[in-house]
Amino acid sequence: MEQFFFFLFAAGAVISALLVISRRNVMHCALFLVLTFFFVAAIFVLLKAEFLAAVQVLVYAGAIMVLFTFVIFLVHIPRTEKIRQTFRQKNLALALGLLLGLEVAYILYGTMAAPASLPAAAPVGAVGNTESFGVALFTRFLFPFEVVSVLLLAAMIGAIVLAKKEIDR
Amino acid sequence: MSAEVPLSYYLILGALLFIIGAVGVLTRRHALVILMSIELMLNAVNITLVAFSRMQGNLTGQVFSLFIIAVAAAEAAVGLAIVIVLFNSRETLNIDEINLMKW
């Protein structure tokens, strides 16, 4: 049963990811990217990471994709769909992608010897994923958490400054 | 739990998504699609980290994934602001035509 759902979600994620990089219309790319994010969230649920699945849907499929959609509406010019969508060096790029794939396959081949199946017990036990996640985040990883908050603040200020300069001009 | 999914399946899925994202970055020339491909690659890394976290039996990988999601949000905000500024000054998002640092 678990394998059936894994293959369902994995196939969905890979197919919609392929559509993201092959569709001509940017809006279609964005919508297929949302679909990919939902499939990845389902994979997180299979991995017993329920909190991350919720964050994935809220932050990626919610916030980031709304940002993308707004920018697409702001910068959309219909004639960009007519031009060729790929570089001239497309074949070289595909060859490089294949090379990367071979390297990753070689590394993964080494991991096949490792213990094949995941431990049956969830990493957290009875307390629940979200609670133990919060405890870990606010005790052991408190300092990185603060650093990330500063990073988000800097990104927010940077985005506002970049966009505001445009209005002043 | 009759049919467990082995760890390597998750790693293969993460690798596939990462390669698709890398090919997208290398082949497409619309700046927004390139940003989307980067998001795809970050997501693939998240899958790998969460799978390893499950294997190890602790939450470190999941916490790291949360940080990656936060960094991806910051990257998207700044990247899209740059895209808007770029579009307003150059009237194009074709990165073949955006080849100067200053104009």
C-alpha cells in the first residue's frame, strides 16, 4: 500500500516537474510547479514528516507561488511566448544534464548496499511529529533559527528597497 | 506496513527532481522559469534530507529542510524583485539579451 502511494506521488512529481521545464507559457509552468509542490508534500507525509508537509503547502504552494504569479502578471508580455524558449546550446545542456544524472546514479548505486528499508518506527514515537519538531527547533537549533529570522528580515528589506527604487524613478 | 518503501527509492526520486531542475536551469531562457527550476532543485534536496532524517531516526534533517524552505522564500522574494527591476529597465526577461552587469 505504501509503495503504491509512493509510486503514485513520485510519478506525479516527476511528470509535473518535466512539464514545468517544458511548457511554453510561463503561467502553465507556475501552475505545474504548484502541482509538483503538492506531490512533494505528499511524499513528506509518507516519510512521517507531517509538519514539513504542512509548511511545504503553506510556504511553497501558498506564499512563494503567489509571489511568482503576481510577478508573471506584472511582467507578462504575450510576444515572449512566440520567441524560442531555449538556448542555442540546448543539446550541450542536455548532455551536461545526462552527465550529472550518470554521476548521481553512480553515487546512488553505492548506497544500494546500505540497509534497504527504513526503520518501521517513526523517528519521534508517541509525542507526535509537530511537538518534537518544535522542541528540537527551540532548544538545539535555537541559534540557527534566529539566524534564519534575520535572513528573512534582510530579504524582506532588500525586496522592498529593490521594488521601491522603481517607483521613485 | 507490509510493503515498505526502501530509502534508495526516495534518494532516486530526489536525484531525478534535482536533475530535472538542473536541466531546466541550463536549457530555458526565461528568467522566471529559471527561478522556478531552482525552487525545484531545492525541493529535491528537501526530499533527500527528510528521507535521511527518517533513516537516522532523528529530526535534524527535517529542521534543516525547514531552514532550506526559509532560505528558498528569501531567495524567491529577492529574485523576483530583481526580475521586476530588470523587466522595467530592459523590457525583456530573455536572459540571452540580459548580458551586461551595468547599462
